[in-house]
Amino acid sequence: MNTFKTIIISLLAGLTGSALFAFLNYGPKEKAVSPIPLPVAMVSKTGVLPSVNNQTERTSLRPSFEYAASKSVDAVVHVRTSKRTRVHINHWHEMLGYQAPDQMEEASGSGVIISQDGFIVTNYHVVEAADEIMVSLNSNRNYEAEVVGTDPSTDLAVLRIHSSDPLPSIEFADSDGVNVGEWVLAVGNPFDLTSTVTAGIVSAKARNINLLRARPERGIFPIESFIQTDAAVNPGNSGGALVNTQGKLIGINTAIASRTGSYAGYAFAVPSTIVQKVASDLMTFGEVKRAYIGIQIEPVTERIAEKLQMEKVEGCAITAIVPGSGAANSGIEIDDVVLAIDGMQISNFPELQECISQYHPGDQVLVRVWREAEILEVTIQLKDRNGQLAQKPVELSQKNDILTNS
């Protein structure tokens, strides 16, 4: 009897559960959402791009971290420096004439080969005060390097190594055309880990982070208009390459924002427009022929735009003009608003510095300004800091044999 009751109770429980399930699931059912794969750019493992007919499609397929790394990694070198330092000993020992032997301080960074005949650009702070500089290629070949020239104002330096064979070099890209949000790679030697590649995006442009110190007595007037990126950069990356997805150089990695000395999310690179001009001057003349426009500016605010009857809040208002400068002799006036120089829009002082740093004294630029509710174009002939036009410089090869092939 007990067995019979157990069976009846089990059947009733099963029927009740089925009815309850049907009741709770009664009604129209929603269609499940299936994940949709994102489109990807197909690139073969050999680095050869698929054949496409449309130029736009070809451009969209080209960006590839593998492709960019393969185009740039061999042109980035490991720079190792040695510097002799005096060891401080007990003062009484020094009075007795005892001197401890000098010690060698060693440090390392990165560099980028910019020509097949061995010219390398790096940061000035990587090679500053170095007594010996050794360069290691990605192929494990080692060379002793010599300093061609330095530019503390931009924290750049050019080295030279001599090889019997053409060296792998990198191609410059125009950093003016780099956009915020664009993918980039940082290539260098962090923590002595050679040939390291990291990826990120351009976070901002024309950053002034007050990294470089002004030293007027030495003619050092900092020029800062950094490309900011979130690609991981650490000690040892200094002087290395920031490249776009075509593997072309858009900047030289120089600094990081950090409270610990290691990567904390943001890194800064000198734009290639500045690098190319500075390197070219150092290779040709042994020094940088720097031009100045001779104005002080401030970004246009809503209040300034309303005062000057501007339709949009844009450009930079001129607050002062340096006497004897190119601007002083051009008809430019205080309260003029600089909108663009040779087609490059100007919205802050770092952008002005980056733009003018591409020119030599004596060059002319076309400045678009807003004045009294109309747009004017003014030609300004740039001068050097002393208000002089350029004299024909003597090329370094005429003063020194450093540029001749060994």
C-alpha cells in the first residue's frame, strides 16, 4: 500500500511540474541575439597584401601591426653609453694624495637609422656627456658611434656609424597628417629588452609638458609639441621609433608621464616634422638653423572671439610682437588672430612652435589672419633669434670629415 501511494504522489508531482513549466513559458518567445564578428583586414603571413581593385580598399587593408613591425624593427637600434665619473673618497685621503680610479657609468636607450649610410637619430639625453657610445643592430652587429650633432632645445641628437654594407633605414611620414585615435607602434629597447614592439593610439597632439629646461646662456629655448600616445613606453625606449601602421616614422619616443619612473599610461614623442628638420640641419651643418616668427600668442576664447567679431572660436590672438623680428617688418598687428601658417591651422603655442621649427631663417611663410571682421594673408620673412636673416651656411662636410665615407 505504501508503495502504491509513493507512485501516485510521484506522478502527481511530475504532472504538476510540467503544467507549471508550461504556464510559466506560455506566450511568444524572443529570438536569441547571435554575436556578429567584426570585419577584419586580411593580411597574409608573408606580408604580401591581397590584390584589390579599389584604392580605398587597398588602403584599409594595409594597416597591420605585423606589417608595420617588419618595416621598422630592423631600423631601430640599441644605444649603449659609458661615462667616466669620479669616485668621491674620504676627504683626508684626498689630502694625502690618494685618488680612487674613475668608474664607468653605463646607460642605454634606443635610436633610429634614418639613412643607409649610418646616420642615426636619438634623444639628446640618451647620449649627453657620454664618453663612449656603442650601437647594436637587430642583426646583433655592433658598431662604435660618433656624435654628429645635438639639439637640447628639442632633446634630439644625431649619431653616425660606419658600415661597409647599406644599413636598414626607416622612412619619414608627415606627422602633421597624424590623427588623434590613429593606431601607432612604439619600437625600442625598454629595460634592455631589444627589439620590443608595443601598440597604442595617438591620444593627443601638440602637447607641451614642460619637460625641457630653458638655458638662455647656452642658447637653449625649449620647443615642445609632443605627440601623446598610450603605447607602452618604458626606460630604454628613449630615442626609439613611433611609427604608423605603414611602418613609417612619425615621432621619436622621448618621455613618459609617470610617478614611479615606469609606464603609467601616457608617452610622448617628438613629431617627425621636427625630427626631420633638426636631423637634416645637424647632418648638413652640425647645428640647427632655427627660424623665429617673432610673435607672442594666446588661444582665442569665446570672449576674444566676440570682441573681435569672429564667427567661430578659432586661432590664436597676437598679444605682442618682438621688435626687429620678421613679424615686426610684415604689417602684422597686435590683436590680429593667426588662423593658419602655410595652410597649417594654429590653435596654440606648441602648434606654432612645431610649424615654424620646420623652416630656416630667410624662409617666407604665408600667414592667414583675422583682422577687423575680415581675413587677410600676410607674408612674413623669418629671421633667427638675433633678428638676422640667414647667411649661406658652411656645410659640415667642409669643416669636418665626419660626413665622408670611411
